[in-house]
Amino acid sequence: MKKLIMCVAAAIMLSGCAGVLEKQQPVCSGTAIVGGQENKVQIYGVRKQNNQTQYRAGYPFNWRWVSANTFTGTTCK
């Protein structure tokens, strides 16, 4: 009985997370200097906030919004 309850609880928890991890396609890419190394970074979103352009950057920025000044160049329009 205990195993059945655990299986039902696990199924409910997993179904609650459905769609959260949906795959997104990058809208453009950029080049950033991180730790003295030049890295190509996938960009998943672009926004303007307080007259500053920000990019939702993937690894190594952990999909956070970062300033456009962080990048030495991008393919974003």
C-alpha cells in the first residue's frame, strides 16, 4: 500500500511540472568574454527595460536576463 501511495504522489508531482521544461529555440546568438575565454552564447529572448536592451542568455548565464553590454557581438536584430 505504501508503494502505491508513493507512485501516485510521484505521478501527481510529475504531471504538475509538465510543460515547465518545454524546449525553447534560441532567437539569436552572441559572443561574450567569460572568465577570460570567448564563449558563444545562445539567446532565448530580447527585451528593453529602462532604455537598456537585455538578453535572456543560456549557458553560462543560466537563462537569466543580462545586459547587452555583456556581449561583444550578437546576431540579434
